[in-house]
Amino acid sequence: MKAIINGKIILEDCILDTGVVIFDKNIKSIISTENFKRTSNDNIEIIDAKGNFVSPGFIDIHIHGAGGHDAMDGTLEDLNVISKSISEHGITGFLPTTMTMDKTKIHVALDAVKTAMNSTLTGAKVLGAHMEGPFISEKYKGAQKKDYILKPNIDFIKGYEEVIKIITLAPEEDEDFKFIKWIKANTNITLSIGHTNADYSTAMEAIKNGITHATHMFNAMTPLNHREPGVVGAIMKSFVSAELIADKIHVNPAIFQILVDVKGKDELVLISDSMRAACMEDGISELGGQKVFVKNNSARLEDGTLAGSILTLEKAVKNVYENTSLKLYEAVALASSNPSKEINIYKHKGSITQGKDADMVIFDKNFNVIQTIVEGNIVYTKLEP
């Protein structure tokens, strides 16, 4: 049994300036400091947060890689390096995200994710996979290769229904929305609109038929125009949840507050969309078989196209907190409870609540991560004893 003392505990609706979190694999209780002092604590390992914030662990539902490795590398070892690298930035769970590549290569990556879901890694837990493509629009392919783009195909995902948690697709490529309807009726997979050339009416019809999520809003989709609202307009009009890459490069920070006002804090999810160069020095990297240049906090193809990001979620939370009216616990929810709800694991993860998994991160007032705890195990720490 462990106990975190002297921390400011971030709950879903407030911050407790004093209190103690008692946990093993799960959170056992949150009690007052006075009550904790009155009980026998001889067999409890004490973690002194030293006045820093104790937050639910961050969950990244759209991340390609980090630490020099990518989900498409396709091995448990690669996923373990990513897991360890991002745990140092407060991430306790993630969805390794595939790209538009050869079918066999995607399946190899999904097989590795399936193995990782049932393995104990050295950092963040693999919660499933996000399949970004190959069912996308060539016009809005972004940094994905057009050679491997396909029409939505049920057989492509057969056997992986329990592994895949999110599928990003362009609904205009799905004839009569047959794929969307089948996924909605037969699986628990979250369907996300993204990399799409759909117009407003097509997007709204797709949402009516089963789309509930939007991949990196504003990026790789038809924009908002006063005569043609596009996919962005459809997302704003509907109750679809929206991913946001809050690195201040993919989306101007002035938009953050507008998005909060229009969508509301419960329908926004912070993601990194990071690629293998995340958590590393600037230089030349790779994404989906394409050369990527990493410099000045951005990752771009040779033609200047943004190629994912090198963002980490604690920075995303900080950027949103500093550029909106959100309270700290509300900004944290965008990277914890909100993503957990999107992939249907809120019952077990996403908040510091009695009975849930003990996934927590301790960070200071500048959002520097000091300790990361995954299911009760300390996987990263800079705390002095």
C-alpha cells in the first residue's frame, strides 16, 4: 500500500489543497491529512508530493511514436520504448496509432498492440490501437502516403475488433455509409471523421449514422466557410467530440478559447499526434516511410507539410490552461477523463476516484512532471526521498 501526502489533489470538479491518496493497484481512498495522521501507517509507503499537484494520469488516444520508435515498427519492444518515453511526460495510458501503409504492415502493428495490451510494460499502459487510415481522402491525406489509401473495408479490420478502439476515416469514401453502420452495430469501436474531403451535409449524415469523434480538428479536413461550413462546421454544430493538437503550431492558440466556447469542455480531447521524434533532439526523422525534418518544435515533410507533432500531453495541458478560461482541473480533464470516455474505459481510468486504477501523475506549477504512477507502480520519478 502507498500514500501520496502533501499534494494538491486534482479531482474532476475541484482541487483539494490538502488530503491523502491511498492506493495499491487501485485507488483505495482519499482522506483528510488529519485522519491519515490518526491511523497506523507502518505498512504504507509514503510518497511526499511536496506541495505539487497530484493529477489523474494523462491518456493519449492519438500517438504514433516517441523516443525514436513508431507504432508501425510493429514489435513489442518498440511499443515498450514509446511507453517508457511518454511516461516521463505524465502519460499513463495510450493508443499506439497506425498509418496509411501496406495492409500486412498495419496488421503486424495491430498484432504487436494486441500483445502489448496483455503485457506489463515499463511505462504507460497500451490500451488498444487507433487506426488512422487507410480509409482516408487523397486530397486531405496530410503526411500519409496516397499509394496505400483504400475504401472502407470491413474485412480489413476483422479479427481486430477488440484491439482497435478508434478508426479515423473519410466518410465520403464509404458508400451509403455501409462501413460506418456495420462498425456501429457490431463493435464498440469509436468512429472518427478525419483526413476527409466531405462537405457539410455529408459530414452531418455520417454523424447521424455513427461518427462520434473527430480526428485532430481543423487539420486535414474541409474548413469552415460562411457559404460551405465543411467538416469543421459539422463538428461545431454536432455533439461529436473533437481532438485538439494544442502545440500552438497545428492550431493557433487564439482558437483554443473559441473551441472551448463552441464545443464545451466536455467534448474536447487533447492529443499529441506525436511521431517517433518526440522526446528526442531536433534532426532528421521518419514517418510512414517519409523523411521528416524536426526543428523549432515542429515536424515537417520535405515539402513543408506538418508530419504529426513532437508534442507531449503535459505541454498540451499547459498550453490550453494558459490560453483559455478553463480552470486547472478542467484543463486536466481534457487529457484524462475526456479521452477515457471516448474509448469506453472511464469506469476504470481517467480520474482520481475510489475504486479506479491508480494511474496518477505529480507535476509542479510549471507542469514539469515529477512522478508517474501506472496501476499503482511508480514508472518514473524525480522526487527526492
